[in-house]
Amino acid sequence: MALITQKPGRIEGDRGPAPVGALTWATFFGAGFFPVAPGTAGTAAAIPLWYAMSYLPVWAYVLITIAITWTGILAADRTGKYYGVADSKHIVIDEVAGYLVTMLFLPRTLPWWVPAVGFVLFRICDMWKPWPARIFDREARWKNGAGVVLDDIFAGVWALLGTHAIVYTAGYRLF
């Protein structure tokens, strides 16, 4: 019998065969297995996705972000059940969705530092969990895939507001 001394990451146990599709998506193609700060690695892995999506019209960006959020909830829920802990450190699809929310309405034509500011602000908000993100993170009824992803969506909303404020203060007009 193994003694678990930290939050479970990959404990296979008797929960059946690995749900490969859910694991692949929830870990964002393996970014969640980064040995140090997997949440930060998941957010960094979202930057090229944001850049590619920034070529799309806003309506398509929003629809894809909603699709990533919805499928992320399903994958996080299935992966959490497989690991035996709702918010395994390997689940990073929530960081991907949160970063995409952070970067909403920010065109790729802005200076290089704008995605970096969004990254930093999102990581701060994701760790700090401002209201209502902390509700989804702490309350027992949200210990499922929806809670895992929605806390990052709301952290992303706060980071979006901060990023837009910094971009506006720097003299760039978005609208």
C-alpha cells in the first residue's frame, strides 16, 4: 500500500481503463504533465492557440472559446473521476479556457508585451481566486469538472479587465 503525501496527480487505482480522449484534452495534449507548475505550463501552451485564434472574427473566437470551455468541463470531470480528485494538478484545460477569456477582444497587432501581461494577470487571478472564482474553487458542490473550469473562466474575466485597462492606459484604443 502506497502512502500518498501530496495532492494526487496520476493515481490509476481501480477506476478502470484510462479515458485517453478526456486525459489528452484535460491535460491539453500533455502540458499538464510538466513537472514544475503545470498550471503555468498550461497557460503558456494556450498562447499559440490564442495567436492562431486571433486571426478569426470575434464571433468565431467566442464560439471556439465556449466550445473549449464546454468540452473542457466534460474532460475535467471525467479526468477528475479517473484520478480520484476533482482538480488534479494535471488538468490544465481550465487554464487554456481562462487565458482565452483573458485575451478576448485583444488583437494580435498589439505589441509583444500584451500577451505577456495577459499571461501574468491571468496567473495572478488564477492563484488569488477573486470573487466569484473562489466560490467555484472552494465550495463542495463545485468539486467537479464545472467547478474546475469555471473558477478559471471568472479569473479570466478579472484578468481581461486588468489587461484591457493596462492596454488602454498605455494609449492603445481597442474599439
